[in-house]
Amino acid sequence: MHRYAEALASARGQLAAEAKAFVTPGPRMVDEIECVLSVALAIVLGHLFGAKNISWAAFSGYMVMRGHVSESLRRGILRILGTACGAAIAVASFPLLASNMFALSAGLALVGWCSLYGALTHRYAYAFLFVGLTYAMIALGYPATRADLFDFAQSRILEVFAGTMACVLVSTVSTLTLRKRWPAVLPPTPAIAGWHPDAARHAAQGALAMALLPPLHELWRLPELAQAAVAIMAVMMVPVSRLGGGGLMPVSRRMLLRVVGCALGAALAAAFLLIGRGSAPVLIAGSLLGVMLGRHIENSASQIAYSGTQFTLAMLIALVPDSYIDPDPDAGIARLAGTVIGIVMLEPVLAAFHVFNGKKVTAAKDKAS
């Protein structure tokens, strides 16, 4: 009972500290304001550029933002290069994959493994990640014709370009003004890990889960499997230093945080949808509030920081329609459902690898003894 009271008091203290930090001027508040402005501008640019998935442009504006324009620009360039490369691979392989489920699964496995392994181990990890993400988003969009394929690919590039441009513009202004008073602490440049067998095995698990998505589509025609592939790759991004004992526990924890964050974001978004009834100002206000709250959680030092990113993702998916004139809430619901499908597909794969690896370790110990 005493431990419960202490835990409750600690939680209350942390909530009070976070609430105070939310209204206290400083680097965290500046970062959150930067993200809000970047997302708002990304939505505008996405519409001006003729992008199809405006929420992805908005999320790009959110994810690229870092505390200095040099880091935001670097991250944005890597995101654009990775997106362009993934789109090029999808376009080039389309004749082989268009009508063959097994070929599509093989393509997802190959590109998914290369992308995940590079994202886990390479200095330019962010670009590698978006090669796989973009390839999967286009391939699992199931374009019927080459014209549809080019339309898919062009839109993905436009969305990322719009978000990156918005971010860099906002970051430039902030670096020259607010950041002079409240500078951010920039992360260190990631080191190249070299060949890493644990990362290779971990990437194979994600690639296998992605390869199972086309058969799933053939069996049940589930919605937004492209979003499922995004969810799979996102939760697999754990530091290679934590993969020695297998990826089941660290990835499962990220899954849980992703589900919790998405659920909370979806719940708040639903409230705005009910109140707004398609009103563009209400939807925009709700999405920008979601960005502010999600970034604040993400910037916290707590163990649930990762859920803040997912909270924001859910809010943007649900509240940033492709058209404010004729918003379609069902599209946002389908994209959120895709996230759940990806997690449901990945967990059994991780568990099977964990059991198999455990048996191998046990057998090796028995043999050694």
C-alpha cells in the first residue's frame, strides 16, 4: 500500500512538472511551436503542390523538425532522397510485381530487409528507412495501371517535399530568432555500426512480417496495408545495442506505446470530429493542438515519450483530410486500422523468432556441456 501511494505521488508530481513545462518558455516550448507552424505550413503547401495524402505531408513537417535549421535540412534531405529512391525502385519493379502476389511478397521482403538493416546500422539511417517505407506504401497501394503507379509515386514525393520545405522554412526563421535565446541540444551524429548479425536477424523479422501482407490482402482485402507496413518498420527501429537478447521485448514495448499513443490520439480526434462536424477551422485547430501535445510528450524524459509521436500521428491521420471541402473520416479510420494490422502481423513473427532463437541457445549450451 505504501509503494502504491509513493507511485501515485510520483505520477502526480511528474504530471504537474509536465503541465508546468507546457506553459514555461524555453527550448521545449520553442520546439513545440516550431512543429505546430511547420505542420500548418506543410498542409498549405501539400494542397498547393497537389499532393494526395495531405496527412503524410503534415507528418513529414512534424518528423523532420529538429532544433537547428542545419539538422532539420539534413534530416529533410535524407527523407527526400530515401523517398525518391524507394519510389524509383517501386516504379522499376512494377511490371514484375503488378499481377504476382508471390513476387510482391519477395520484393517487400528484399527491400524491407535492406532498408531496415541500413536504418539500424548506417550513418544515413533515416534515408534507408524511407527507401523501404516508400516502396511499401507504393507497392501496397495496389496501383492498377502504370499511370496510377506514377501518380502514387509522384504524390509520395510531393508530400515529403512539402513537409520538408515547410519544416526548413520554419526552422530557418526560428534559428535566426527564438533559438538564439533558447538553443536546442543537437543529437550526436550516429556512428556506422558495420556488419551486425543481431541487426541482420532483426531486420529479417520485419521483412518477413511485411512479406505476409500481400497474402493477407488476397485473403481478406483488409484496408490500408501500406500503413501496416509503415507501422512494422517504425516499431522495429530500436538501437542495435538492445538486440543482443532478441527484439521481442524492446519491439513489443514500442508496439504497446504505439497502440496507446494512437488510441489516445484517435480518441481526442474523435471528439474534434464530433464537435466540428466537418468544419475546417475545428479540424485544423484540433490537429495543431494534437501536434503541440504530442511533441510535448515526445520531448519528455519519461518512458512513454515514444507514444507522443504516435499520438500526433493518429491526430494528423484523423483530422487532416485530403480535402477540407469534403472531408472523409473513414479514410483516417482505415489508416489507423492499418497500424493495428501491422502490429498484429509482426508480434507472432517476433515471438516465433524468439522461441526458435531460445531453442538454438539452449541446444548450444547442452552441446558445450
